[in-house]
Amino acid sequence: MSRINKIAEKAALANRKLLIPYLVAGDPNLETTSAIMHKLVGQGADIIELGIPFSDPSSDGPIIQRGVERALAKGTTLKQVLGLVAEFRKTDTNTGIVLMGYLNPIETMGYKAFAEAASSAGVDGVLTVDLPPMEADELNAMMRAVEVDTIFLVAPTTREERVASITEHCSGYLYYVSLKGVTGAALTDFGSVTTNINKLRERTQLPIVIGFGIKDAESAAAMGRLADGVIIGSALVEKIALLADQVEHESELLTDTIRVISEAREALDKLV
Amino acid sequence: MAKPKESAAAVDPAVFDGPDASGHFGPYGGVFVGETLIAAVEELAEVYEELSADKNFWTEYDSELKHYVGRPSPLYFAERLTDSAGGAKIYLKREDLNHTGAHKVNNTIGQALLAKHMGKTRIIAETGAGQHGVASATVAAKLGLECHVYMGAEDIIRQAPNVYRMKLLGANVISVESGSRTLKDAMNEALRDWATNVDNTYYIIGTVAGPHPYPKLVRDFQCVIGREAREQSLDQIGKLPDALVACVGGGSNAIGLFHPFLKDESVTMYGVEAGGHGLATGEHAAPLSSGCSPGVLHGNRTYLMSDEAGQVLETHSISAGLDYPGVGPEHSWLKDMKRVNYVDATDEEAMKAFHQLTRLEGIIPALESSHAVAYAMKLAKTLPREKNIVINLSGRGDKDIETVAKIEGIKL
């Protein structure tokens, strides 16, 4: 049983919704990312999605694009991101870590080398935004061999007949994209989310979490009511953007930076 | 200059029949986009498969090409250019004479017909040099569709006349400020727009790249170039040409010329990439001829200029239309199959060829096409007079005169 499975199972038993913050590794630098990760755990994050910076983030909106640009300006590489995870694992073996990014850095490192490095660093799952299931067999096999979960997206546009191939390839949790658009866009159509999540429930036993467009306690609660958890990315990255390059990691400042996460935790806990 | 290789021997011609049903040319191509866009590309693939099997669709397309674009474009024997090179005879396939001034319109006409059949009311496009943006804005005006063109902020400066042309045609030109602010970033932004407005929007990709089915359908629309050139060669020369030369950025004009000849073993082919300041300097846009590895960008797997960490590199070329770090996946396959020789011409060589063709033939070529002219002249020198070379003169150079004047220190 993978760490993500255990986290999800434990949460389900405790009637607790999964809270999954997303941030870009290396934004504004790797040391600060590490400090924020530990802070997020302290505020109730169950799993952390760590963005691998890529020069051409074509599924991301302007807020995350700029986060990626800041990380790349520091020369952040996939190897360093894996190093960051290994460092994090020295003091935290409970929190799930999912790497989210685009295929080219992984392809450049080589699937096998990446799978081995991810596993030994303590990565629990990988979500490759531009790698749909029909192209994913080879990478999936490598990740499964080292017991790292492979997470896939379902979008409002996903056709019924594709869902089976997605759930077949997916492990850990299923990521439902709440809207048509890019990360950080405004979430408006709650009705279609409800319908689509209910349909997905009939098709899979996987935990379902919702991401894109969740920006505060209110939207976290609204989406959390429908799913097993929520992902908050742009609203956090927007706050990280305000940090100076050199911040005092123990300061109140970081608490303020991640306030959206602690507020979301509170709102989610009130649901049950 | 690369030594002319033997043309493809011992290769099963069926390897040129790609892509397969899932959009692969060998290991290249495929569909690498976010989940939100999967349904849209699958729908497009289904619609295209249906329509491309329908004679009426091609009748409508051919009629537009004849009456609106002005096809067929001539195959012109460039006698003074031939004499100047001092070797094989050089012919120009005059895509510069098309309506809007380049080969791009062959594709936008076809895709606009697809958009119309799919009931889409809004068109988006990315553009580098502005030629594809102009061709998209043109067909949008003709069909009464809303049109938004994404263009890198750098390119907007480099290609001011085309920006104004698009605006005159009623298109909304959106300046892209992210990343390297050139063609690749314009394409990222167009993909984001498409994901957001996928219900009513048709994305006209301008080259043989992007996710399947784009590399296939753009190729099919551009193949009119090669089909005509083949027929014209038989008619005017009495045989097939010995060599074909075309510039390669994304590679749509090149694939359009090459594809109908792929199974003609006697025809040697040269795809000329942008050598920029020279391959050794690293400042170029030549993923095939500079020895890059394959990677994944903008929906497909192909040879790609990226660094050791997998970040896509910024490219350099004097011509905005070739300034792209990837290349259409079918070209990657043709490179591996050794069917096409991929070579380069530098900024300087392209500039020299630009002037030569202008002065010797009274034809001002686009800077993109000037790369093909430069290489073809070198190639011609190595071949006897009885050999025949066809260059795809993919566009005219009116859009480039400011760039050329600026480089040469002339104030207009």
C-alpha cells in the first residue's frame, strides 16, 4: 500500500477531507520552498504537490507561469527538486509528496533514471500534465515498478468513453479539473462539477480530489463537500510571489503566506 | 556543406505512409496535451478523417485554392540565378505568388473549412513572422469568423507591417509577454486560450507540429505544393527533378513539397534549417541538423532544442518564421529514415541569397525562403547543368524589407 493510499484511507476513516497545496519548487528558492513545505504540514496539508519548473507551462495560468519563471531564474532543475524531496523526507515521513510537471524534463532525464531517483528521494506520486494515458504506458510501468503512484486528470471535457482508460492508468488519487481553462482561472460552474463527480464515483474507487480555481476557504468548502479533497495552487503561489528572495523562515511572514491553506483546513474540517 | 547522400535505398516505402491511427511517425508525433484539450483534438481527428474521405470537401478546397489563392503557382526556371551558381538548373516553386504572399494560406483555407464544418465561430492562431497570422486573419475575414492571433512581443516589433495587416483584416493581435516572447510562447498562449474557450473555438495551427491530427492535416493541405511541382516538372522538364530544397522551421512548406515525392527514390531532398550565427555558436534554430535529441513540446514528440535539464532553449534566427526550437514530427522521422538531408544556412548566407535572388531574378524572397535559396545555390555548384533543382520559394520578402534595411544600417 502506497503512502498516498494510506493517507487517503486514514482520512476517509476519520471523515477528514484531503488538503493538497501546490507550489512551484524553487520559487523563490529551494530553501524557502522547503521551509514552506514544513509549514504547510503544520497547517494541515496531507499531501503536497510540488511543481517541477518547465520553460513552457502551457496548461498554467499567469500566476503559476510567473512562479515557474522565478524558479527557472534560479536555475532550478528536476535533479534539485528530487534533492529537495530527499531532504524533506529526512524529517517528515508522513506527508505525501507528488511531483507535478511536464514531460520534457522527465524525458530528458530518462524514464528509468527518473523513476529510480524519484523513488529513492521519497516521492509518492507523479502527475505529468501533458502525458495523457494513451502515451503513458512506458513511464507508468517504470513508476509502478518502483511503487510510485501515477496520477491523472479528468476534465469537464473528458468523454465518458475515456474515463476507463484514465482510471486504469491512475493510482493514488484522481485529479478532477474543475473548469475549462488553465490553473488559477475563476471557478463558476459548480453544477457541472457536482454532476461529473457523481458520475466519476460510479466508475472508480479511487479517491477524487478537485483542483483548478479553488482560491479560498469558501471555494475549498464548496468543492470539499463534493470530493475527497481539494488542491489549492495559484492562491498559494500568488502569496509566495510576495516573498522577498531572502526571507526569515521562522518568521510570521510565512504563516501569513500560507494563510489560505490554514483557512481552507479549518473550512474543510467544519464540513464533517 | 553536407555531402549529398545517396537517396533512400532499402527502405520500405510504407514507412512514408504515416502517421498511424494514434498520430505517430515512428517514435515521433502523438498527442501530448493536457486532459482539457484531449476531447477537442480527438473530435478534430474524427471530423478530419470523415471530411478528408469526402470528395466534396476537396472539391470545395480546390475551388478556393484556384479562385481565391490563385493556384496553381508557377514553377519558374531561374536562369540568371542558375548561371550565377554555375551548375545545375534551378527552378522556383512560386508560393510567394499566393494570395497573402506565402504558402501558409494553403493550410488556413483548409482548416477554416474544417472550422466551418465543425460549427466553430471563433478562430485562434499563433504566429511568428506574421505570415500565418495574416493567412488566418484573411480566411477569418472571408468566412466572417472572429479571429485572435497570439504573437510574441519580440516578433511584434520585428514584423510590424504584418501586425498592421492583421488588424486591417479585423483580427485581434495579442502580444505575448511570457517566456522568450517569440513563436513558442505564442503557441503556449494559444493552447491556454483553446483550453479556456474550447467549446466555440477552432485553433488553426500554422505548421506541421502540435498534437495529432495537426501534423497530418496541415501536411495534407500543404501537399498541393508538391503535387503541382511534380506535375509541372514532368511537363516542363520532362522528368522528375533531381533535388528538392525547402526551408524548415516547423516545416510545413518543406513537407508540402517533399511528401508527394517521398517514394520517388531518384529525388534527393534537403530541408534547410536556420543556422543563425552558425551551429557552433549555439545561436540558431536548427534542432535537426545540429544534433539535438528528441523531446516533447506543444503536443508532440520530436527533435527539440532543450538543455540538459529539459528546459526548452531560446533560439536565434534572422527570420522570425524559422525561430522555433522544435520541428514537425514527420521531419524527425524522415531524418531518422535518412530520406531527407537536414542542413542549415546561416543568417549571413540567407541575407546574401536574399539579395542575389532579388537582383538576378527580380524576385524578393522572404528571409525564411532565402535560407533555401542559399543552400540550393551551394548545391547547384556541385552538380552538372543537366541536373534540376526545385526550390520551394515559400514566401515573398515584402514583410522583411524593414529588417533587411535595419541590419544594413539603412533608414527607410
